[in-house]
Amino acid sequence: EAVEGNEVQDLTPLQEENQRLSQLVQELNVRLSDVEAARIEARSSGENAQALIAGLSVLRQRLQTSTPFNAELQALSVLAQGDVVLEEAVQKLQDHAETGLASYSSLQASFEKTANDVVRASAVPESAGWVEQTVKNITSLVTIRNAPGNLDGEGPLGIVARAEHNVRAGDFTGAIGELRQLQGKPLEAATPWIDAVDARLKGDETLSLIQAHILSLLATA
């Protein structure tokens, strides 16, 4: 009986060691699982960032035209789910997705009509008769086209001349800055073009924000 008791006592340290080793194995398995999960998550984040880059490239290409871009935006929106920055950026573009944003070439082409409308609005008082309106309309069109050096002029003619100069130089921010100085009917005549340019500029800013954020995701993937 004494021998049997000694054998039990001898097994106790071994059992304790086995329990300790078993616990260490469990802890190691947990750590390995965490590492694997982190590796999978990192790989998933990297692949998603790559997909976002591709989606952004397609969207940017579409936005170079004046056509609707709803399909391209929706594709990017799916990839952006769960990312607050990207979701907010996509939402900013949503208002124009069905109609599109005017391209810079179309804005450049449409400015001539806007300039003529502004000059016409400034030249013809609301109380003028139709004969006076017709004469002043013709005169105003000739004046604005024959006065390219009117960059230092005051009033609507000077504003339009400077805006036109900016448009030809590709400075659309400067152009709408000039036109926003107009008042009354001339400003009303310029507002649709101003709004179209403003929407395009804000759209480009949003695209730049999206690109910068995606690149930051790639850097940390």
C-alpha cells in the first residue's frame, strides 16, 4: 500500500506538467489564430483597396465626359461600404450621377452663349420696348466680341471680358469668381453656367479626396 501511495504521489507532478503544457498549447493556438486572422484581414484590405483603385479609375474616365455616371458610382459605392470617408464622398457625387457633370470642353464651348446673355441682360432695361431691345441686343453682341482688351473695364462688360480670358486659359475657378460679382439680371443670366462649373470643380475635388484615401489604405494594407 505504501508503494502504491508513492506511485500516486510521483504521478502528481507529471499531471501538473501535462496541464501546464496543454494550457500553453491552447494559448499558442489562440495566438496563431489571431495572426492568421490578421493576415487574412490585411490581405482582404489590400485586395479591396486594389479593387477601389480600379473602380475609381473607371469612374474618373467616365467623368471626363458630360455623360451620366450612375453605374460607375454604384460599383464604387459597393466597394466603399463600411468606410465612412468613402461613403460620404460617394454621396456627394450622387446628386449628379443621373445627369452627369459638364466636361471642361463643354463648359468652354457654352461660355460664349453665357457671355452674350450676360451682356444682353445688362444692356437692355426691363422697361425697354422691343425695338430698343433688338438694337441693344445686336450692339451688345458686337461690343463684347470686339472688345477683347476690356480686361480692366468696369461693370458687366469688364467682368465678362475677364471671365472669358480666364475660361480661355482654363481657369474656371477664376471665371466664376468674376461672374459672381455680377448683380441682378446679368447674374441671373450667368448663374446656370456658374452652377455647372461649381458642380464640376467640386466633383473633381471629391475624386481627389477619394484617390488620396484609397492610396492611404494601400499604404497600410
